Amino acid sequence: MVEKLKSLLSRFYILIIILFLYSPIAVLIILSFNDSRSRVVWGGFTIRWYAALLHNSQIRVALGTTFLLAFLSAFISLVIGTAAALGIASMKKRSHKLMMMITNIPMLNADIVTGIALMLWIIQFMPLGFGSVLIAHITFNIPYVILAVMPKVKTMNISIYNAGRDLGAGPLRAFFELMLPQLSGGMISGFFMAFTMSMDDFVITYFTKGAGVNTLSTMIYGEIKKGIKPEIYALSTMIFVLVLVILMIMNNMPAKEKRKGEEERGNVYD
Amino acid sequence: MGDTILELKNISKSFDGKKILDDLCLNIEKNEFVTLLGPSGCGKSTLLRIIGGFVKPDHGQVYFEGGDITSLPPERRQVHTVFQKYSLFPHMNVADNVAFGLKLKKKSRDYIAEKVRYAMRLVNMEGYEERMTTSLSGGQQQRIAIARAIVNEPKMLLLDEPLGALDLKLRHEMQRELMRIKQEVGITFVYVTHDQEEALTMSDRIVVMNQGIIQQMGTSKSIYDEPQNAFVADFIGDSNIINGIMIRDRLVMIHGVEVECVDEGFDPNEAVDVVIRPEDLVIGKKDSGFTNGIVTNLIYKGAYYDISVAAGDYEWSVQSNVPAAVNSEVGLFIDPENIQIMKKPRSSDEEVIDKLG
């Protein structure tokens, strides 16, 4: 009886999730293929909004900016965040705790506060533009990289470094060839997390971008004020699919490592 | 003796104000199998790390083939280490692990392939070249770690408790393997362990350490048969260590009984420590041995019985093939050759050891 109720409730829950979360996205995707400007009339299947999207130079530029920004900020915060994780891990317990708390603050902080604060700060040194958005994105991306890399740093085997030195590798070589690969899992997921965070961001970008620079999210926001065009459906669909793909890649990686871990455990007994 | 390959001169090292090694001197000969033996914290691992180049001594010099290598980084020493936790590179397969050192030296592809094949055969791991190291068992990983070090043809191999993580049977098997490998490659082995049986089995020479000081050096036999102080006697095998008085040469008084022995050169009536190994004591009829006692405990150990015999306020530990009834009164016999007389500790260092013992 209880079991039946449980399964009934869990099905109900899934139904609600689908209804409220995914059906709007499904509607959006369907509309992006609708050969009609109306939101309620199905005018047949078309891909002309996607074609229009490619011909819209404003969107093309914004798309380019978004990817460049996401890639650069993810890459730079990967370098800084990995170095930071290594540094923090080797700190004494108290400073370690303090640093991790400081790391967590930007993630919990309201975006609008971070956005305004960064704008006020950056404006003291340079005019707002692509550079300022990049700096802002790197700033909020670093904590995500640290959080992704830190567990790997903690399980890193230091004697492997010594073994490398022993076999003739210099300190730098031993670090880059033997230690860094141990962090690769965390670094890759940290990179993708930062990449999606950067692509996803609207508020902080909006405050730090200045005139003339647009990412997809700020551009769409501007467009919506003039009325929603079907191209935006197509664009949103593309972003959704892209994020979905990245998410699937990220979710698949830890699964692989888990399997490897099980192999190790299995071998203790032979 | 052969040539000295490594010379440690007056090595001292402290960590956080605690003295780990104290003015230690040690020479190691070419092709020797030397074991540093001692309880955990005695400084043996630190000494090995100083030889490997991972720790710098506070004082003292390390000479390798006559040259001072005290401040040479590990990658430039002709010494390789097999670490306790294997430390194989997890993101490389077995062959790449073994080839790592040779690739750094930019050897030709053919040379590396040939050397790797030889090393894999040496450690009986042929056919595992393509496996990932994480899929190997502990014993297999240790074999690869040895192959990875030996393939570079070091002049000396340091082994830091390499068999510590293995079960007893595998450990015995690997001990034989190590001795075979040592014979085949003919290089100097410096082996660190806290397992006295391991040390006695494999070594040409054992260096017993405690409190950062060398307590005794010598062959397995000399260390076991003639311990020079109470610490060594107690650490290597089980012992009965009793207070005695040397009446004159070849005669010692134990518990008020004069017993014949073979030691000479002590002052008349000098207080001494008397060491008797449990397996050297023989249980016989009451009143026929050098002392009488009551059997208080009997434990079957498989190959022998572990018997406790109380005589006066001392409890003798005896190992015997025949059991004795608990609570029966028996006599204890000892062959004069099996009594080892040691001077009482006098220096402060020895006193430290005495307190521990």
C-alpha cells in the first residue's frame, strides 16, 4: 500500500517537473520550427528562423563575443583557480578554512551585488568594454574552478612527485608531467563549469559590459524590449542544446572515474 | 673488503626541534645488501631520504663514490628509490612507467624497448606492459616499481619498507625475489625495514638503529648471536635479559647461582646484562638445572611451545618443542656457549636506550 503510494507520488512529482520546467522549453523549441510569426498558430515546419539567425550580423557578433568570453574566462580562471587550489591545500588548517570561506562568498553572493561592485571597482582603472566583462567573468569563475579542483588536490599522491624526481625529472617537469595529470579530472570539469557559468551569466555582464559590447543574454534582453522575434526562439533553442551537451559531457566524466575506482577496490583482494 | 660506494659523515637532522639523526656515520660497500633496521621513528627512513636526496641533513656530508653529493637534488643522483607506497604513475600504463626514466634521458626508442623488456622479465611481469597500473595488485605494483628503478641502471637502489603493505606469504615470496634480483643486477641495495625477520633473511649486513644512533652493525648471525646491548638483544628476536655479576672470566652469577659461560675480559665482580635466547633454554627435571621454576603459562605456536617459567621474581621465556605442564616445578638448563654477556650501559646514549628497553 505504502509502496504503491510512494511510486504514485514519485510519478506525480516527475509529471509536475515535466509540466512546469520542461514543457515551456519544449514549447520554445517547437516554436523555433514554426513557420508563422504567431505564437498560437502552427504554420508548418521550417528552419528559416535558424537561417535568419545566421544572417543576422548582430546575433553573430554577440554569439562570437559570448564564446570568446566563455572560453577566455574559463581558461584564465582554470590557471588561476588550479594554482589557488594547490596553494590553499598546502595552507595550515585555519588559513585553509578562511580561504575556502572567502572562495565561497562570491558564489553565494547575489549577482546584482557582485555586478555593481565589480563595475564600480573596474571603472576606476579602465573604461567598461570587453576587457572589463572578461575580468568580471574570471572573478566569478575562479571559485568554481577551485571547488572542482580541490578534491583532486587533496587526494593527490605527493610521493609520485618524489618518484619522478628520483627517476631524473626536474621539479617543473615532475609537477607538469606527473602531478597535473592527477588533477585533470577536476580541471576539466572546473573548466566546463566556468564555461557554462560565463555563458549563462546576464546580471554581472549587464553591469560591467559598457556600451557596444553584447553577449547573447544581454542582446536578447535588449531585443525583447522591441518585441520577441522568432529568431530568438531559434537562438534560445541552440543555447539550450549546447548547454545540454556540455552538461552530458560533464556528467559522464565522474562516472568513468568511479568505475576506475571500483576496479582499484576490487583488486585489493587478489 | 670491496670499495666504499657511499659514505655518510656525521649526519645530524632535526624536525621541529626533535633530533631524528644524531652525528651518524656509516659506510656502505659496493654490491652490499645493507638493511637499516629499527623501530618506527628511529631515523632509518630519514637516513634513506638523505641518501636519496629528498631531505637535506642539518650537519654532515654524503659522499658518493668519493664525491660530495650532500646538496645534489634527487634527479641528479645515481641512486633510485623504491617507495613504500609504490608511487607508480597512475595515468600511464606499465610500460610507460618503466620507460619514464629512460625517456627523460632521451635514449633511442629501440634501446628503451629492449631495456623495458629486460626489466619486465627480471621482475617476472612479462605480458603486463599494456595494463594500467591501477589494475594491478599490491605485489605486482611493487614489482613494477622495482623494474622502473632498475631499468635506469642505478649504482644503488634504496628500498623504503617496500614489502610493508603485503601479506605474509607474498612478503616471503618477494623477499626471495628481491635477493634473486639483487644477485642478477649486482648493484648495492640499501633496505629499510622494521621487520627483524626480513632483515635477518636478506641482508649481508644489518645496521640496527634507535633514537637516531647506530646501535650495532654486522652480519645477521653476529647481530643475533652477539647483541652488544640490551636494545639490540630485545629488538632482534625474543630474549631473556637478566642482571648478573661477572665473578671472573667464564663464570657469571645469575639470581645467586654461579653459571658457566664463555665470555672473558670483564672486571671481577662487574655488574653485567646477561642475554639468553628463549630457544636456547631447555626444560628438565627439578633440581637438575641451574635454577628451578614453576611453569606459569603454555602457548602453542605451531612450530614450538611458548612457555613461561617463574623463578624467584623473574619470569623466563622458553621456546620448546615439548610441552610442560602448567604449575609443575621444573629445572632450566643452558649451554654455556649460548649465554651472551653484555656490559651495563654507561654513556648517556646507552642509558636512553636502556630506559626504552
